[in-house]
Amino acid sequence: MRIGPRTVLALAALGVVCVATSLTLFALLHVLPPSASLDWTRRTISQYALLPNGWVFDTATLLLAAGSAGILIALHRTGVLRRGAVIALAAWVVGLIGVVWFQKHSWSGGGPSISGDIHRFFSLVAFVSLPAGALLAAAPWLRHPTPATHASAAQAPAVHAPAVHAPVSASAVGDPRAARSVALGGAASLLCFTPILYALISQSWTGVRWWQAIPLGTFERLLGLVEVTTVLLLAWWAIRATRTRQPSTDSLPA
């Protein structure tokens, strides 16, 4: 299916609007009652879903998923993404939807549940897949910013960018600056996830429950903020790639 550059730009822009609206709703949960009384340093973000205004959390998360999906489609149509990156970023979207679909454990209303276990799984999928997708998206362009970096174009098989009326040149979509920014976002996300991972692993020898070993709410919110920033950087890349595209038959880096 042929998608014009205006459609690609519209998808990226709509994605940004959805993500920005999502951030606004998440921020409101921290300042408006009854959710404002929640200890955000210790309680996870999904705890908001169990409160009377939990619909705000659900709406914000689904908006983030929808916005991310729009940005993913836009970026894919520019020819930037390879298969691994597409799969990882799609897993981020699925993870967000799963977080809403399956309610977390309600310790005040019956304790652990199968739904809560599935919720935790989708949370992990979302938190890990976004940085993985960002790094996979940026990696080819960091190794080979433009086709000129190849000793010979014949040394590698061509992987042609999807058509958007006029072919997209690799020199246009392979913007090293955008790729570096996205890679930095992915690396920063993994760095923010490290304390949570350490708490999980160290539980076996410290005896301290992983959610008590660190201010979990603080680290989770920091991780979420960095990941949302990375999504916006992906949107920025899609917009730049579409606006600077040039008629060419260049291919993606090998």
C-alpha cells in the first residue's frame, strides 16, 4: 500500500499529540484527588488504576499506545526501521495495552491474582522492548550513516525502503543526529531500568523484597519519562526523514 509523505507526517504528528496528551493525564494523576494522596516514591504508576479515578490511568496508557503505534507506522514507512526494531517497538505497544487489559495485584482486595501476574509480565515487556527497539532502529545508521560509508554498494544486499510516492534515500532517512538521539534515549532507558533489575536479582541473597529494596515508584516514573521521551525522539526522526527525503534508489545499510 502506497502512503504519501503527508500521511506519514500526519501519523507522526497525531502520535505526538496522543503522547503529549498522555503525559498531561499522567501528570494530573499526581496532583488531583484522590490519586494525589498516593505515595509516588514507592507506589507504581499502575496503582492509579485501582483508584476511583483509575480511568484516567487507563486512558493515558491507551493514548500512549495509540500514539506510539502511529509513530511506529510513520517511521516504518520512511524506510528507517528493520524487522527487529519493528517487532520490538510493536511489543512496546502490545505491552502497554496488556497493562491496561490486565489489572495489577490488589493487595487490599484479595491479594495476588492471575491477572496481576499477567499485568506484571506485560509491564516488563513494555519496559524492555522500547529501549531494545530504539537501539535496534538506530544501530544500522550509527554503523553506516549513509551509503557513502560502504566501500562498495555491491558488497551488501539491498533492502529497499517502502514506497511513499517517491523513493526515500538512505542519506535522508539515515540521519546520524536523529539516530544518535534515539540510541541515547534507548541507552538511558536501559540505565534507568538497571536499579529495578538489580532489586529483582539481589532479592535472592539480600532477603529484601525487590519492591522494598528501592524507591520503586521513583525509578519506575523516571524510566517511564525517559521512555516516553524516546518515543518522541522516534517521532522527530520520522518527521525529519519525511521532510528531507530525496528521490533516490539508495537502500538501507546492510
